[in-house]
Amino acid sequence: VEARLTPEIVYAGSKLAIYEMLSTGTTAFIDMYFFPDETAKAAKELGIRAKLGPPILGLDANLDALKKEIITFAKNYERDELIKPFINVHSIYACPLEALDLSKNLSEELNLDIQIHVSETRKEVFDCKKKYGVFPVELLGKRGFLSERVQMVHLGWITSWEIGLIRKRNAKVTHCPTSNMKLATAGFFPFKEMHDMGITIGIGTDGAASNNCLDMFREMKNAVLLQRNNYWNTDLKAYHVLQAATVNGAKIFGINSGKIAPGYLADLIIINPYSPNLQPIRNDNLISNIVYSAIGTNVEITIVNGKIVYDSRNREQIERIREEIKQIGEKINEFIIQEH
């Protein structure tokens, strides 16, 4: 089905995802997928921030054509208020090594960040070691790929010296706990070790296809519970994952956001503290309740760039959204049925 996707279906799917994100309190997202212009169009229409770029994918990928596509996309959105262009190189195993060099050079030339999937599965790590003689993060380091511009996603199968290399090069990382559990990738994301070394850690969903849900409250809870279960201790606290999902997420995106402070963007959400699942609530249990008890439906208002883009109390808006979601769902189902 994916090979026969059309721009129209990607646009529809993007709107569906953005509606879910806005209604559950997400103000910005980073995406790696086909037809990024369609996702950008949906993001601008609905008022959410998006970090996007054409994906570099395939061992036989036409790198010259992709280079032109990336440059064009970057120029089209370089001054956009909501869209931040960047470079999406899928992974070591799904791209030629020349794609890493291209990404690095374009990143320096155009001042763009890079996103890449790294060490998600044991097979990926073993194959890299067998083919190149080093582990994935080591390979990226040897090719001069790692820098403060790079965000690596997953990292469930990495060594202690690779963590040190990430810190040395000031690269950033993103943990996708629910996706890792659903896809049974096993391994273990070393959250506490990375945090203690000062590495910037974000939290992601990995997208609906490998998660089924885009609720960041669920991701925060799953992230901290996984760590506690595997370490047999409670060293990782609720505020660690809240920071990862807010302030650190904004750092990875490349904006001053994630908290209410002078000089920061007006991207924020309002939660109903009187929801049954959040009571009793006090100053001393506020963060704990947000991480362990809150769910996306507790969000009443989502504000992006100072504008209210989702208001659960606005019945007219909610009814309009529900009707459009229904139509989008039917359109996507028709496409899937036809392709099968």
C-alpha cells in the first residue's frame, strides 16, 4: 500500500494525525515521510508547528535528485512561521553510505538539522558490525556525521562507548517507548545514563503506523515505567520525562519553547485539573499526576504561536472537526480497500 500512496492520501492522513495531536496537547511535531509538502500544507492549515523534509530512503536512491529536492524544500520554507525544513536520512541499513555524506554536507551548507533512525533492532546492529566492522553510532562517528545538528531516533541497542561518543559530539536523541514495545524490538534505551551525561533526550511516538496513538501523555508514562521496570529502581523521575517531552523536544525541534518564560514562544496547553483522574491535585504531586495520571483528553485548549488552535469547549469547532475526521477516515479506508 505504501508504495502506491498519493499526495492526496498523505495530506488526508496528515490532517487526521494533526487533529489527534492538537486535541491531545501537542504543539509541534517532527516527521519523516513521503510528500512532505502535503504534510506542511496540512500543518499550516491547522496551525501546528512541523519539522519536515524529503526522506532519503533506498539503497538505490537517486542522491542527485534527492539533493535537489531537499534544497528546493528548504528554500520554500526557510522563512516559514510554522514549518522548519530539515534533512531526513532514514537509516544506515536502508541507505547507501554516500547518503550520510550527502546529508552531512547539505546540513553544513544549508544550516539544516538531520534526523536518522539508529540501532532500533538487534539485527540492524549485528548487520552493521558484520558489514562495516563497527556498531552504528561508531560508524556515524567515523564518517564525521555526528554533531549538534543530528537527532538519532530509537537507540535501543547501543554500547556504553557509543553513549560517550554521542555526548562528545553533542548529538541529540529521541526515545519511542510505545513503538519499541509494539514492534518487539527489545533492546533498551539507556535513558538515565544519557540524562546523567547531559545528552538532550526527547520522546516520540514514532507515528501512528508503529504506535497507533499520538498521545504524548501516554509516551511519558510508558517511558518512565519501562525504565523503572527494567532497572528495578525509581531513579528516573516523572520530571525527567516531562522535561524530555517539553523543553528537550523544543530543543530538538530548534525553537525556544516548552516552558512559559520571557523570550519563549507562546506554545502551551491548558489541562482541566478537576478531571477525576487528576484529583486530588496539589503543588507537590502536580508533575507526578501529569505524567502518571493525565491522558490526552484532559487537554482543554491547545495554543500555538499565541493562537488557540484547539478548544474542546468550542462546540462548533468540535463538531466541524468530528465531521471532517469522519470524512478523512472514510477516504483512507476506501484507498486501503482498493489497494488490497
